[in-house]
Amino acid sequence: DEEDLVTAHRRQVEETVDIVREEMNLLFQADQPGNQLDDYISKLDTILSQKAAGIYQLQAQLAQFQRRLNEYNIFSSSGD
């Protein structure tokens, strides 16, 4: 479980780096003359949704890991 959590965290960091690149590109495009505000807003909304979903998934996996760890600690301490 710990390895899965670390792997998920690593994947989330890599996805965050990719998203930051997308955001930098989007900001560059937004600074260009004649930029379409509707397109910018749509792309920004998509990016923010991706970020939120990734964070939510990692938080859910972390919470599940914490529950299992707590259960393990309860069971192992009750066996003493």
C-alpha cells in the first residue's frame, strides 16, 4: 500500500508539471493580441478541473492508506 501511495504521488507530481506547462502556454496565448477570451476561459476551466480531480484522487488514496495504517496500529497494539 505504501508503494502504491508513493507511486500515485509521483504520478500526481508528474501530471502537475504537465499541467503547469499547459498553464504557461495558455497564459502565453492569453497575452497575444487578438486572443479569444471564450477559448481562454474554456481551457482554464478544463485545466482547473484536471488539477482538482488529481488532487482529490490522491487525497482519497492517502485517506484510505491512513485508515489501513490506523487499523493495523490498533490491531498490532491490542495484541501486546
